[in-house]
Amino acid sequence: MEDILPIRLVHLLLHGLTALLVAPLIPGLINKVKALVAGRQGPRILQLYYDLAKLIRKRAVFSRTTTWVFLLGPIATVTVGWVAALIVPFGHFPAPIRFEGDAIFFAYLFGVARFLTVLSALDTGSSFEGMGSARELTFSALAEPALFLGFATLAKYSGSISLSGMLASPQFTLSRVMAPHILVLTAWFIVYLAENARIPVDDPNTHLELTMIHEVMVLDHSGRPFALVLYGSSLKLLVLGALILGPFLPRTHYWWLDWVAFFGALAALAVAVGIVESIMARFRMNKVPQLLLAAVVASAFAFTLLFA
Amino acid sequence: MIPYGLALLLVALSGIPGLFLQKGGGRIAAILQGLGALAGLTASLHLLCGGRPWTLSLPATPLGSAGLLHFDAIAAFFLIPVLLVPACGSLFGVGYWRDRDENASRLHLLYGLLTAFLALLVAASHAFTFLLGWEGMAMAAFFLVITEDRNPETRRAGWIYLVSTHTGTLCLLGAFALVSAATGSFAFSAFPAGLAGTGRLTAAFVLFLLGFGFKMGAFPLHFWLPPAHAAAPSHVSAFMSGVLIKMGVLGLVRFLAWVPDPPLWWGGVLVILGALSGILGVAFALGQHSLKRLLAYHSIENIGIILLGIGIGSIGKSTGHLEIMVLGYGGGLLHVLNHSLFKGLLFLAAGSVVHATGTQNLEELGGLARSMPRTSAGFLTGAWAICGLPPLNGFISEWLIYLAAFRGLILTRSPWPILTLTALAIIGALALACFCKAFGIVFLGEPRSEHATHAHESPRTMLVPMGILGGACILIGLFSFLGLPGLDRLVADLAGQQVLPGIGELAHLPALSVLAIPLLGLACLLWRWARAMPSARQVPTWDCGYAAATPRMQYTASSLADGLVSGMRIVLLPKVRWRRILAIFPSPRRFHSHLPDPVLDRVASPGLDLLSRFLILFRILQRGYLAVYLLYVMLTLIFLLVWMVV
């Protein structure tokens, strides 16, 4: 049924539109959940779209210390998000581009974004931004093994090294989710919070230099580059969300219902992030590595369980 | 055969005219090296594109009738970096090491000779020619390291290198003797099946691993490498780090090619060595304050990645999974070429920085991206590639090794693939951190000292070689699939089998090239879009409104790496000296941090000091009188006589 050309085209169209347009909804939803839990009205769900529209029309300010490297970070964030969206499946339909080993490409794409974001931050010569960069580098070095051990688990389970094979595999139904998958989900949820700079690793709300990692690295961006930064980070929430939700989406008999399930799961993920942010405080900086190590250990256990 | 011979001759003689000329010697050497590289590259490409291998043998030699030189795909492949990097390096040297500088003509001569010995070594197919090339390489490299021999630090680095390389050669002599005892020949030829499991071959494997491990700088035999690379002139470091240490890999690959049935534990040992070198190499690089020492530790890391690839390939061979073998060997060997390109580029860019500022201390640099835009673009390309980030060449080879590891963990139940995978992931993340530090601190921000303030862009002779190497990194990254036939042929030579699955069928390299199009296209579009809006420049960094920041208040290299270095302090054992600040208005305080090498500074140096204190006892024998030495000769003769009679 899914091989009929019109339906394939509809899938591609939906995939493309989701990647381009839906992303800014997720931060809006998280903020709305946080506001509701705190008993506030909160900003509109569409607030990020308004912010982006405003920033696009504003002039940018560039410090005289900065060079051509300064623009690379914001540009890479968005480019990487879009290209990653090409190879990650949304729901149960395989991604537009898929090949053996695209999971590794996916992980290294975000390496490109991190590399250039850190360099953009260091380009300003500000010690605040240096501090954020140092923390980003330290924590991501711990998140990387957790991500790859998760890939190893899913590859062993599905026999495929492609994201479409690992995540959108027909083997995955809710009834077959087992202990290794739950451990991978736990590990990847922690990685998701860390990579997207959410509580308890980072606080996206504060501009206090003592609490922030990602927020401080983009302190000096303004105008269109800053719009790219904001859009890029919402894109990352979407793409990594599709990654960690993949193995756990229930599979239905109707393709349109699969899409509904995907959007529902994405919304549930945003609500979960919002609730975590409402009920937890950010960890002290020296506690964060322990949390990330827990993610590494969880995914290592997942692999061991499957291996045994 | 003729292009190869021509290349050998041209590079060997490239330094000779310089001995007789007052000036212009460097220029002539660079031209001859360039011509030699062109000749040699035609030979290599011809063979890798399907040409026939040839053998040079002497009809009747006391060494047996086997070939002395055999130019096969492995030789052709290794010849590419062996000629390309020194051709770029000698051109770089024209601007970097002027003819009036210290020991210039000696430098030109030995640079050419080293290239020639390496070119001889790659094609050697007999223990005699191999060891000839090996020792020639060791001696030429020693004199190149001590080019600035008035500096005691340089002399010390040279001695450490000399001692290590000869210890390695000693192991190789023993290993070749064992192999010839087992096969009856000093020639390089495939072993009969079943030989690899014997005790003699096990000993030979261990000795080869020691000998080649010293050369390639695998942990813990790496300790000569950071001081030597930091002390040598930058284009010599580029040559040594990019090419010379790969000769250890060449030797290992030659040995593995003889063995039709390597035991499983060989692959395991290689994977462990690779993981150890890779992770510790990059971890120690993170804590360095000197740009060239940092790059030297990254060579150890990349040797680790190569060993991971070759190790997982060998495991594939042992377990009979040909696709794992092909991917592992292919990735490991491709990384040899890739590393020589981007590490050559990085050392040349570092040389350009040293040339412009006179210092390689990270804490004194900064802001060079504005005064040296081309050098910084070169360094950024190299850093991008060495971190294994797409779409450059470093990613391609690491990706192949990843694929081998993933297939290994799907197909087998052995623990090595998951170890390889985890090690690669950790290495990747740490390398990224380290090059954020290296590029960010040296080229971005504000200059941290007078040295960096007055920096100037380097002359064109120094920029062109960087352009060539950087261009090669980009081309291999974007058009990797074009090299597939050559890589298949190379892997077939290494595997000793002709019928193998092609790498192209296992790894979909064109997909990476296709994905590079949206990656670069979108980036260009967004670049134009972001710059289309008018903007305010010439304002200070906002920095949360803190207006009076000085360049000295920027984040330093040490503080950027502190999170990771102090996180790994149990392994790295950094030395930090500072006094806690207690007073409300404290007086100025000093902070000093240093990351000593675990083997050189903690084991080898103290151990050798102890040994030399003991060996001093033997000085009694050395009286300095001729009569005494004659007495020794006579006593020996008498002893031998008695021994023969009895």
C-alpha cells in the first residue's frame, strides 16, 4: 500500500513541510507547558515564529573582534538541521535519503554544528562565551558515547546501520519493546536534554553566566544570524526528537494514522521536557557529568543485554 | 619502473645543488622535489588504476634470488604521501627556512635524502632493502630533527628519537631473523597456512609490533614523538608526522599481507593498541600548551584510528567475514593517506604561525584570523578534516572503520567491534574539543601578546603548499567514490585474495557526495542571506555589557580544556601549581599547569637515569690507554681459543 507513488509523494511532502515549518512549534509548546504548570498564562505557542519574523527584519551587530568565522556557527546550525532531517525518518516512513551508515553521518553532522558554534563563540573574544564553549565541549564528549552505544544496540537489534532501518523498521511495534529499548530511550532522553540545552543540564531561560552553556555561546549574535540560531535549535529539538522517538512509535495500519502518531509523540516529548523543566532545578555544573555518565552506562547496559 | 626510478633519483639529488650555491638552493630543491613527485605520482596512479606491478631483482645475489623491490598496489599507495607531502614541504621551506638560516644546505640535502629512502622503503620486498631504507630513514630524520642543533632542547629531542628508533630496529632485526628461520628466506612472500599459529611466528608478531610501534608512535612507544615534532622545523614535522610515522603502518601492513590466517587475538591486540593510542593521544593533546606538541599528540591519536581499522580488518579476516575485513582495511589504509594530507597541512599552518609570531605557545597567540586570513583558512580546513567531520576526507575513512565495526557487531559475537566503536566515538568527541581549542585560541579572539599583535600573512611560497594539501583534503572528501577502484585493488593486495566484495558495494560513498551538495549549497545560500541585511560593525564585543575587558581576560587554552583535563586527571596526572586565594584583597598570584608525558617523563627518563648510574660502573674498563685495549683483544682471543679447544 505504501509503495504507491502518490502516497510516497505525500509522505515526502509531509516530511519536507514538517522539517521546514513545524520545528518552532516545539519550543513554544515547551514554554506553554512550563507556564501552565507554574500557573501563568505564558507566551503564545507560536511565539517563536513572531520572534523569528522580527529578528529577520532587524540589523545585526558585529563586534570588531569577530571575523568571517563568526557567521559560520549560526549557518551550520540550520544547514545541519535541514540535512539531518533528510536522513532521519519521521514516524514509520523511511527518510528521503537513506543508506547503510547514515546513522554515523547523522551524528557527525551535529559534530559540525558544535564545532562551528564553539568557534563562533570563541571568535568574540569574550570570556563568558569561552566558558560556555568549555562546558559544551566537556559535556558533549560524554554524550557522544551514549549516542553511539544506542546506535550499536539498535543496529544489533535491527541488523541495519541506517536510521531508516533502525528506527522505521517494521519489526518495531509497541508490543516488542524490550528492556534494551527502554534503557536506550532513557539514555537518549538524557542526551536529548543535554544536546538541546534543557534543564537539568542547562537553563535556556537565564542569561546568568554561572548557569548557562548554550545560551552564553550565542550571546553576541543578533539580527538574522540570531534568527538562524533560534530556528536551528528548534530544528535540533525536532530532528533529535524524531531520532529518540523512532523505536517507540506504535505502528498502525493506516499511513495517515502513523503521521498522527508521530506528531502526537512529538507533542508528548515537548510536554515531557516542559514538565521536567518545571519540576526540576538545574544541576550544579559538577553534577552534570554524572548524569551524562549515567546515560552512557544505561546504553552500555542496553547493548550488553542484547549481546548476552 | 622508469617513472619510479626517475622520482627516486630526482628527490635523492634535490639537495645536492644547494651544497655548491650561495643562495637559491632551497628553490632548486623544491623544483626537483616537485618534478620527482609528479613522476612518482604518475607511477602510483597508473598502477592503482589498473597497471601491472613490476619487480626488480638481481640475477645472482648472496641474499637469494628473490626480488629486492616490488612495486605493487601497497607500494603505489604509500608512495603518494611519501612524495606529495615533502614536495609541498620543500616548497614551504623556501619561505620558511631561508638559505641564510642555520644549516640550510644540510636541511635541503637531508630532506631530499629522507624522501628517497622512504620511496625506497615503500617498494622494498626483501629484508635487506627494507632495513636499508629503514636505517637511512632513521638517520636522515635524526639529522633533520636536530637542524637547530645549537639549542640543547633540540639536541635532547634528537637523542630520544635516535635511541627509540634504534631500539625499534633491533626488534625488527630479530623479527626478520625469526621469519627467515621459519620460511627459509629473507624475501617478502606469503606464508603457508598454519604457520601463523606457531610460537616462532607469535614471537615475530610481537617483535614486529614493537619495532613498527616505535616508528608509528603507538602508545606506550610514542614518547619520542612529541619532543621531536616540537623541536624540528615545521616542514620537517609535517613530513615526519604526515609520512615518516606511517612507515610503521607500512611495515605492519606488509607483515599482515604475508599471513593468510592471522589468529583472532592479533586483531584484538591491534584494536586495544589502537584504542589506547587514540584515546590517550587526544587526551594528552588536550592538555598541551604548545601548538606543535598538541599536533604531535594528535598524530598518536590518528595512528590509533588507523590501528583500529587494521585491527578490525584483521578480525574480519580471522573470522571469515570478508566484508568486515574489506571495510576495516580500506578505512585504515585510506586514513593513512588522509592523515598525511591534513596533518601535513596543519603542521605547515602551524609553521606559518611560528614564522609570523615567533612563538608556538598557545597562551601567547590569538586573533590571527584577521592578520593571517589564508593561514587560518588552511588551519581550519585541516582541523575540520582531522576531527573527522563531513564532508572532508577525515570523515570518509573514519566512516569506513565505523561501518566495519557496526557490521562486526551485527555479524559476530566478539567484543572487539563494540570496543572499536566506543573508542572511535570518544576519540571523535575529544578531537573536536581539542581542535576547537587549537583553532579558537590561536586564530580567534584578541591577540594575547605582543608576538601575536604584530603577526603578518606568510609569503606565497608558504601558502601554495597549504592550498595543495587542503585542496586534496576537500577533493577526497567530496569525490571519494572516484578512488574506489584503487582502494579495492589495495585491499586485495593486503588481503592476499583477489575475489573480494568491493568497498563500493558495502559503503555507499556516492551518497556522501550527494549529501555534500545540500550541505554546501544551503550554507552558501544562508551565508548570502545573513549578510544581505545592513549591519553595525566596529563595536566592541557585548560580553554582558562588561566594557573594560582586556585581551588577557579572555578564556585561555588551559581553561578551555580544563573541564576535560581535570575530568580525566586520574589518567592524565596533570601537574598544577598554585596557592589558594584566601585574603579579601589578595596579592598577585601565579598559576602554573603542565601535563607531563606519562612514559617519557615518568618511566623512560627516570628509568634510564637509574640505568646509566648503574652502567657507570663499567667505565673502569675504559681506561683510554691503547695497551689496555690491546690486552682486552688478547684476552678475548685466548678465551675463544680455549672455548674452541674445549
